[in-house]
Amino acid sequence: MSIEVNNESGVSVDAALIASVARFALDALHVNPAAELSIIAVTEEVMSELHERWMDEPGPTDVMSFPMDELMETSRRPDAPETGPELLGDIVLCPDFARAQARTAGHQLSDELHLLTVHGVLHLLGYDHGEPEEEREMFGLQSRLLATWRSSREEAAALAARRRGDSAVLGAAGLEES
């Protein structure tokens, strides 16, 4: 799966973690591994221009998704027929705008950007939250994906820490494997 992350926002973001959470969500939803996704972080000014142009709403927003036109004609939900490798579309993030949301929610900007990335991925795949039932489905899936991704990262970090500890003990005992 090809995921390109570009940061033109002027705000420091961890592109590797943004790509990681996007890849996790796409894998969990069984999107073709040859699919391509572009994620860009922009300034509030650029996001305002996009928001006004494409949504006819003033001011910036946190995230926008731009699916490829041919994907708009067919659902890309996991229960849709497989179509093969394709360009999924673009996700546009606005870290400056998201920073205030993160503060209000009581978490870090990085957590907010991960949430917004998953939100954007779900929109690209045909999920929406215009109706109460759609909102429950989309936000529930979003929460489950984020929780599972975070849990898998914590488990990987704990395993890496144990391995470093084991290596230090084995090295000190002269038993370290080469």
C-alpha cells in the first residue's frame, strides 16, 4: 500500500505515525494492498480556501477527504465488491485548526491528527455521518480502529523494551547472541 504524507502546514507532525494509522485502518477494512493514498497537512488559510470552494462553507475545518471520482460512483465499504488497485484519493488535514480541538478534547495534537486521519480514510471508503445511524456506525468504527491501532503500538513498544532489557542482561552475562 502506498501512502504519501506531505506536511505543508508549518506545524510539526509525525508523518510516519499518520501513515501508520492510515495503513492500519485500510488494512483492517481489507482495502486492496496495492491502493494508493495521499495525505497532506495544510495551513488554515489553505484549508479555508478548500472548505469554501468544495463545501461552500466559510473558514477552515479539521479534515477534508477527496475521493477519486470513479470511487464516488460505487461504494468502497468493505462489503462492496473488490475492484483492484486504485488511487483512493486525498485526505487534507489542518493541524492548526485541529490543535484547538485537541485542547478541548484534553489530548495531544498527534492524537487528534490520528483520529482525523482515520475519519478521512472512512470518508474515502464511503462512510458518512449525515444521519444518526450513519454517525453511530462511522464513529463507532473510527473509535474501534483507533483503539486497536493504539493497543498494537503499545504492545509493540512493550515487546521492544523487553527485548532491549533481555539483550542488556544477556550482554552483561556474556551470552548475547550475534
